[in-house]
Amino acid sequence: MALLFANNNSLSAITTKPSGLTGSAMTLLSTQTASSSSTISFTSGIDDTYDEYVFKFYDIHPATNNVGFSVNFRDGGTNYDATKTTTAFRAYNAENSEGAALEYETGRDLAQSTSAQKLTTSTGNDNDKSVSGYLHLFNPSSTTFIKHFIGQVSTLSSDNYNYNNFTAGYCNVTAAIDGVQFSMSSGNIDSGVIKLYGIS
């Protein structure tokens, strides 16, 4: 495949895509809007149509102060309790610049646990505080391999720190993952939007 360069260093000069150039497409499958919701569950659209699914979070606001935004997975039953092993780290900085670090979070990692996976901790419920980011789920319909997931979210904590949270892990089950549920560690999801996309 030949590379295409614009003579005037402007992308606006490119009017056609070179043949052979390919890329992934995101297909919006569903949108859910929280309104004092105890959980937000995606129970359809997660099947073998796509090998990758992406959840995008827009201004997820907790009703309760100082809580974590969490995810869990359903593996064919009625409960969201798929066994997971995960790892987590975060970078943070205070609004007043008096504290900043990059750290591993032992309090968010799981080892063969059915508990919900925290994507954040200590999110505040002031009007200007929320969670935004994404979670990728890979090949959830496989009945041969474990199901990997990775996520990154930004949040403003109850004590005015910005946290950039990274989470990765796998559902250690051979059954297909057919549902994904989001919740707060305590209280409701006051407001916010979650969109589900399929990646082809």
C-alpha cells in the first residue's frame, strides 16, 4: 500500500482514500441513560456478531459521595458474578497541585473473585464531579477462551483529585459472557449515559 502525503501539509488536500486502506468501524448498538438507577445492565446485543465490544461512559454522576464505579459480567445465568482476575493502577493530581503520583492499586485488583470490578474509587457527588471513559470487552461469545477486558476512566474524587484509572483483566470462564452490568459501590447512579458499540 502506498502512503499518501498532502503537498501543502494539510489533511484538507486529501480528497480520496488510497485503495487498500482499511480500518475498524464502530456500530452503536444501544444507549442507556441513568436516572437514580441502582444498576445499568446491558442484556442484549452482546453475542457473536462482533469480536470486540466497547462501552463508553459520559458524565456518570453518583448519588452518594466517595464511591466507586463498578462493572460485573453475566456468564449465562441470571447473576452478574463471572469469576475475574484483574489488575489496576492510576495516575492522579490534586486541584491545588499538592499531591500527584502514579501507583498500583491493590484495593482494586481481584484474584479469582466474583465481586464487581471497581473502575474508580472515591468519586465525589458534587455537581461538577463525574466519571467518563471506556471499557473494551474482547470476544465475549467464545466458549473456548477466557474473556479479556481493559478500561480507562477519568474521575474527580470527593477530595478534589483527578484520577486517571486503568483496569485490565479477564473473566476466567469458558461460558459466553452475555450481559454486562454497571453500578456504584454504594447508592445509585444519579445520572449519566452509557453507550454500547460493536467493533468490526
